[in-house]
Amino acid sequence: MDALLLARLQFALTSVFHFFFVPLTLGLSLFVAIMETAWVRTGNEMYKRLAKFWGHIFLINFAVGVVTGIVMEFQFGLNWSEYSRFVGDIFGVPLAIEALLAFFLESVFLGIWIFGWERISKKLHAATIWIVAIASNLSALWILVANSFMQHPVGYRLAEDGSRAEMVDFWALLFNPHVWVQFPHVISGGMTTAAFLVMAISIYHIMKNQGDIEPFRKSLKYGAVYGFLGTVLVTLAGHTQMQDLLKRQPMKVAAAEALWETENPASFSLFTIGNEEELRDVFSIRVPGLLSFLAFNSFEGEVKGIKDLQAEYEETYGPGNYIPPIAISYWSFRLMVGAGTLMLVTAGLALFYVLRNRYDFPQWSTKLIFWSFLLPYLGNSAGWILAEMGRQPWIVFGLLRTEEAVSPASVVSSGELMFSMTVFVLIYALLTLVDIYLIRKYAAAGLHAESTEGRN
């Protein structure tokens, strides 16, 4: 296995592991802030107990997420030194701001929130968790500013010798159009991740029917509203993002649809088995005009196919293969959309019951709501795989190919990459198991664990 493939595998594995924790941090911080705000406004101690309970789960996830994120940044200088050399002046700026501003705020005020119970006023204490929630999501914003430069590079110029890209307009980087279609998609994805975990744990305790279950009924109601809102927002944001991709990365859309030929109106693939070497269908079921509707809000509109886009890219960038892995792009898109559709149905079902104060769920719906906490993780991971794999062969679209960005074999050997990847996978797998164990143990204990800690 060559260094390029191993470097890509290592970054893919560590990224997916890290992104298991990020959306829950984003969404659950907001949910805890909502619970504590309800306590401040109503004076009902039940909301305080819920804020502490969900806050403990947030802390467990946050701690493991921070550890898994640190490794990723080191890889830019070690495994991807040519990438760092070429765009480090640009890519490093939002990452530095994220660490020095957003993460600093998040960490400091999280400490105040943890140790400030009963030591500062209720309103001031609630303000600290809101700052944590805002800072967490600002952290995501700066990461997406960096990633969006890779998707749609702006605000730069090439050095006279063409050896690297240099920033000339920071504000263009910040207001990159790609950021502002990607950011809402990620934030709403975090909302759904948190909401479905809240619903799963809540319905577990409701069905268990032991001890004080009224707080979990309230949690389920808030979680269902939060989840339904998040799922609707993630669908709308995804729709907007797809329309933006047609302008900036049409090959990604064509690969996600296995659309070989340019069509007007363009059909949407329900199921396709394709021959990637010959760029043709082996078997396909398509809905006429639906892709045009999704792309242009009209049943007419031209969507360019893979063959025409390949020819255009060869004219623009020179000879080469500009087609991303089609099977990966196609199925990751369908996993993402399928997970989103199931989440919308599940959140709608839960909302139908709880808004009527009914908690007599049929057994099949109880199992559906409980196990649906896995759906956001599937959707989030599939979405990022599509975002990154669908951009190939570019690491920075139109500027730098992935094969040109990896560290030379003389600097980092295949053996070293294989060793480090194996170690990282083992450590990350252990951290994931620890995270699952701790969350499961604390969640199963319910509010009894929180009240016991409070007395201690």
C-alpha cells in the first residue's frame, strides 16, 4: 500500500471517529442551555435536574471529542506536508482563530458552569452554558471556514512561482458562499443528533416505568420538538447546499446521482447499478424530472453529466481523470438521505404523541424511537464522506490535487503510516468504547445518579 492511500485512510478514519462526537457536542450544548433557561424562567426544579443530567452526558462526550480532535491537526504537518506548505498561510488562520477564540471561550465557561452551581446567580449560571453552546457552534463555524476553502477556494492569490497560495482577503474567506450553506447543515445535524439521543434515553426510562418518570416525559416532549425542528432544518439546508454544489462542484452532484449523460429535464436515481469503467448503467430505476426539480425548483433544467463534465475539466485543468469514486458518492448520498427521511418520520411520530400528552406508545414505535438515535450518526458520517470523496481528485478544488498534497515518501514512509494508523485506530476504538460505556451507564442510572451526586 502506497503512502498516499495510507495517509488518506488514516485521515478518513480519524475524521470519522472525531465526527462521532462533534454533532452531539453542538446539539446537546444548546439543549442543556434550553433546559437551564426553562429552570430560570419557571423556577421548576425539574428543569434544573434535567439540565444537570443532560449536562453530564454532554461533558462525557465533550471530553472524548476533544481528545480525538487533537490528532487531526498534527496530520496536516506530518502526513500532508505538501498541503500545509501550499495552503498553510490560508488554512491555518481559521484553525488558529477556532483554537484561540471559540475553544478558549468554550473551555473557560464550561469550567464556570461545572463548578458554579449554587455559587453564582441562576441567571449568570445560565448565561455561562449559553456561552458554551454559542462558542461550541462558533468553533464549528471556523472549522467549516477552513474546509470551505478546500471546497471553494476564495480570497487568495498564487505566489509568483506558483509554489503556494497566499491570503489576500480574509473577509472573502469568512464570507465564502460555501460556508453559509454548509454551516446551517452541520448545526441542524447537531440538533438532530442530540434530539434523538434525548428521545432514546427518555423513552427508555418511560417504558422502564421505575422511579420519577415525569422529568423524562418532559425531556421526551422537548426532544421531539427539537428533533423535528432539527430534521426539517437539516433537510432544507441540504437542499440549499445541493443547489449551491451544482454551481461550484457539479461533478459531485453528477457522481452522487450516477448521471453519466447531461439531461434536461434530469432524472433522479432511486436505484442504480453502474459500470464505472464504461460510464454507463447496468440497471437503473429513475424518476423523470425529479433531479431538475431538486436542483432548480422546476421540473425543467439542465444538469450536466459525468462525461461532459470530464471533458470540460480536461479543457480547464489539463489531461487527467476528474471523476470521483462514483459508487462511494452515490451510496453515501443515499445513506444520508435515507437516514434523514427516517428521522423526519420518527420525530413526527414522537411529536404526534407527546403534543397530546400521550405516552402509551405501541411497542413497535417505542423500539423505533429508541434505536433511531443511530440514524444521525449514519447520516452525519455519510454526509461527510460525500463532501470529501465527491471532491476528488482535488484536496483544494481546482488548485491542488490530493496526490500532490501528501508528504514525500522520503519524509514519511508507508511503514510509519501503517504503524501510526494502526495505533490511532486502536486508541480511537478504545475511546469510543469508553464514551459509549460512560454515557450508557450514566443514562441508565437516570436522575437518581444526578441527585446522588448533588447530595455529595
